[in-house]
Amino acid sequence: MIKKSFLKKGLIYLILCLFLLTSVFPILVISQTNSSITNDPYHYFNYQEMTNLLHDLENNYSDIMYLDSIGITYEERDIWMVKLSDNVGENENESGVLLMGAHHGNEKPSYEILINFIQHMVENYSKENTDDDGDGFVNEDPIDGIDNDGDGLIDEDPSEDRVREVTNNTQIFLIPMVNPDGVEANTRKNCAPNYGPFGFNKEITSYGVNLNRNYGYKWYLYYILPFSYHLLFNILDSSPNYRGERPFSENETYAVKNFVEKQDVHISLSYHSFSEVMFYPWTHTSRPTPHEDIFISIGENMSKINNYTLITGRQYFIPRYGGSLGTSENWLYGKRGIFSYTIELCSTRAPNDPEVVKKVCLTHVGVNLYVCERSWSVESV
């Protein structure tokens, strides 16, 4: 009897083990697999993926999207420009907005948010107003950083009507990757060879120019105030801030210059990363601009959406000279009269957390929409 009882208990135990192995263990494996999937790092677009997507979007939404190459890099990549407008093939008498990313190739969120913005605009333009949060109302919580419907959640019901209105009344120009060679190499500078600081060497001495030091506004101040503008750090071609042989010496900055000079642009945002701050001209002096009130007004309203700090740099009684020369916002405002800002995204250069990247992309859909709307009431200077 003892032997039979022992065998019976052993058989029950064996059956129980088999049940656990076949039923519970696979669930644990699936759970762990799903966990690893959700924790995978965010995948940023590379140049070819972006190029393929932009061509696909133009094919599918050619009524409101136009894709063009405004220049070719040293490594023979196209510098793509996207135009969004209701009459996209015409040069309309509407305010223009210029959005740029990836002057520095290793600042990945700077182009990711612009690719996301293009998708948001074209995919929602013809879409019916949608109750995105399922509360029975539509468009009651647009992307503006505010809990408009008082349910404790923010920006959960974006407005399709707003997308249509902005597209119908604005000419939106986007250059997602100003520096595609740098994006592919994951470098700050572009990838063109240097022949010494002024191009006089016969042999290659280094590679790459910091494109956001290559714009030509007040270029001569390096020589008048060399210590204030850290001349040696900016003329050494091996430096991460090397400014180039001359203003607009690089294919990328020349392409931007040539494009902008043919457009009527009122406001421009140049995206970088990181530090969650925003600033505007001047980047080389604390002297205020002639349009300080407008700059601050636009900047403060953007800050309400992204909660970034707006840096004015006007705290000095006597203006100080120093900082950065050759930046895009200085040239855009100083030479073209465009209200231009740099926005430094995120708290790290290229965050890997998918939720962090998705949130910053959504938030700056709201920033970009606001800037387009604001462009209707400001003229370029």
C-alpha cells in the first residue's frame, strides 16, 4: 500500500511539473520577450530611411507636399527640402516659416521631430475631425502644453482643423537634415576635408566644419576681438567649432543661403540638442535687437508649450561682446530680417527612451504649429 501511494503521489507531481512547464513557463518567456521589446532603444531615422519616407509621402500627398534637393554634400547626398502648402506648386503671397534640423549630425532629435511633423501634417490634412481621447468631443485638447479639457491629461486630442488651417495659410519649408553626411557619420561637423585653417595646405589636415559657425554675419569680428570670440578655437581646423575657410564655404550652408534668399520667410526655428533652452539673436553680443519685444513674445509663447527656458542675455547694463559668430540665427535675422530661434531639445544629446522621443516630437508639433500661426501676424523685418 505504501509503495502504491508513493507511486501515485509521484505521478501527480510529475503531471503537475509538466503542466507548469507547458503552461506557465511559456507565459513567462513571452512576458520577458515583450518586456525586452518595450525597452528597446528608440530607432532614429538614418539618411536613406528618411529619403525613402519623404519620397513615399510626396507620392501619397503630392497635393500638399513638395520635395526638392537644394544642394549636394561632399559625400554626394542630397540636402532635402520639404514644402507644405495647399497650393504647393505655387509661390503664394503667404507668410513663410523655415524649420531646420541637424546642423550638427550627432544631434538626432533635431531632425526626428521635423520628420514627425511632416508626417503629422500630411496624414491629418484630409482627415475628419477625430475624437482621439474617446470622450465624445473632438479637437478639444490641441497640442499646446495645456490640459484644455480639464481631465488631467495634456495634448490628447489634436485638432485636424488646425492642421488644415495652418497648411492653407502658410508656406512651410523644412530642411530636416542640413548635414546628412554628419548624420551618417554621427559627427558634429560635416565630412568635407580641410586643407589647413585657411585652405592653403596641399595635404588634407583634418575633416569637417561646424556648419553653425559658417554663416557669414559679422565674420570679421573674430579678428577685431579674438579673445572674446575664442579665435584660436574657431580657426583650428581640428576643433569641433572650426568655422571653415570663409563664410558659406560649405555646400550645406551655401545651399541654405541660396534657398532662403529666394523665399519670403518670416520666422525660422533651427533645432539642436541638448539642454532644453531657446535663444535668439544676438548670439555674439548682449546688445538687444531692434525687435526685442517680438522676439520675447514669440519665445515666451513657445515656452508655454515645451516648458523650455528662453534665454535673452540682456542682463548687462553695458552690452558685452562674445559668444558665437557664424550662427544661422544671426545671419537669418541680421541679413534677411527673419525672426530666428535656436531650440535645444531634450536633456541629453540623443535620448534612447522611446517615450521621451515620442513626447518631444509631439510637443514640438505644437511649437511648429504655433510658429506658423504667429507668422501670419508678423512681417519679416
